[in-house]
Amino acid sequence: MASVETSDRDRTRTSTPRVVSHDETKPSFKTSELMTMIGVVVAILIASAAADNFDAPRAWTLVAVVASAYMVARGLAKSGSRHVDNDR
């Protein structure tokens, strides 16, 4: 009897299966880390322009450190988590 019910269910199913995209993480522009990095870089550059004892080489070194930390954080985020995109 179970085989009859199964075949009836298969025959009445007409819709196609829903396709869900699986990415490892959200896109970078949807994360708070990107906005934080941009804010910190802007703050460093403004402080460099305004302060007399904060020169350009030190400012650009700090910007490079912040950008590198952001890249490491994104790499760690992509290494193990999964993101399901239901917007499609």
C-alpha cells in the first residue's frame, strides 16, 4: 500500500524544486566590518591632516594595517561559515 501512496504523491507533484544559492558568507558591502574599516580609515586620514605630530607615512602605515586586518577578518569569516541567499 505504501508504494501506491508514494507513486500517487510523485504523480501529483508538478512544481519544480526551489533553488537556493549557498555562499560561504554575505557580500562584503552587507557587513558592518566594511563600514567600520572605512570609518577608521577616514578618521586616520583626517587626524593626519589636522595634527602636526601625525605625519603621512605613519598615517598610511596605519591605513595599511587596518586594511590588512579587514582582509584577515573577511578571510576568517569565509573559512567556515555558510550563508544562504533566499533573495532569489
